[in-house]
Amino acid sequence: MESWFSDPDQTPHQLEHFWADSSGGFIRKHNWTGAWPAGTYTYLAFDFTKSFWTSVEFEMTESLTYKAYLPIIVKHY
């Protein structure tokens, strides 16, 4: 799978590739460092075997200027 996220101004940032389980589900751990503005972010993942995009939006309510951990869990039923 390929993963991306976009920040509040919709600038895309490519992340690393990874493998999902046999059902297409995955858990991602994204470590954030640096200064990031408050706003709505989108995490996107593309499954090459199924040609399928999945995404989740999340909101940071205050500017992030320290290291943070963001768990993302996706399961197909």
C-alpha cells in the first residue's frame, strides 16, 4: 500500500509504502515532529491489489509544536 496525508491547506505529503493484512486491514503509527498548524488533516492509503483508496480525516485543535503519535486503524469487513 502507499500512504499520504494532506495538511489543512491540502498540500499532499507522501509517506512510506507498507503491507496490509490479507483482509486489507492495517494499523499505521505516524510520528509527528515539528510545527504543524491547527486544522483538518486527511490520511490516505492506496491498495494496489484492489485499486482502492481509503481515507480518514482528523482535526488538530491547536498547533502542534512537539512530537505526537497518531494511530490509524482500517479494517475491511
